[in-house]
Amino acid sequence: MSQTKNSTDTSYRTGEIVKHAGTYISESGKENKLQEGERFPACPISGNETNWSNAD
């Protein structure tokens, strides 16, 4: 079964564009302050693609 995003999904993937400036937490637990229009970066620990969630 595939997962789909819905209006309550607050997870963002490496490479997606940040729509709202704020502090985000990677799956490894590292925080990163990102600005609107930037792209979500790779994991600051592994350098691989990761998911980010809003910490604000």
C-alpha cells in the first residue's frame, strides 16, 4: 500500500522547497533553520536524503 500526503502531513523530503521559514528537525534529530524558498537539505549526519518535520 502506498502512502499519500494529506493536509495534516508535516513531513518534508530532501530537495522539496521550503514553503514556510522556520526550524525543522531531520530524522536523525538535528535541527536546521531554513528560509522560505530554500530546498530541504540532505541529512546533516549521513549526507543522505531524509525527512524533515517542523519544530516550531
